[in-house]
Amino acid sequence: MGLILGCLYGVFIAIVAQLRYGMIAVALSAGLAVLSSMTVAALVGSLVPMLFERIKIDPAVATGPLRHNIHRYHQCLLLLHHCDQADQFLGCNHIRWRNM
């Protein structure tokens, strides 16, 4: 389910980014970041409760904050990674954080 929703939202975000910024690199970066992030969030959200139950920790209490933090951290890293890769692939220098 996470992969299906990730594909749908990723395509939607890519279309919006393309219309807003007019750069295919930004559209691909945003779309791939959302796709990857939602897929990992669904995977973590389903596997972590099973792990907690196995080690005798209440999964209902412990899963929410952990899943939320992992998802946000992963989403930020993916967005930065995809933007950097698109910047290198297209040979443009629109993204300036490497020089900071």
C-alpha cells in the first residue's frame, strides 16, 4: 500500500513541481523523494510493531514516535540526495548547498 500511495503522490508532486518551477530536475527530485519516503514509512510502520512485540514492548505506545522520526529524517535525506543527483546529472549549478 505504501508503494501504491507513494507512486500516486510522487507523480502528483512531480507534476506540481514541474508546473511551479519548470525544471524537470526539481520535479524528478521531489517525486522520487516522496515515493521513497512513503514506501519506507509504510515498511517501518509495519515492521517496527512486530519487532517491539517480539521484545515484549507495547507496540501501540512505542511505534508512533519512532516511526514519525524515522520518516521525517529519511524524507529530508532523500530530498537532498535526489536534488544533488539531479543537479550533477543535468550539469547545472542551481543548488548551492554544496558551496556552503
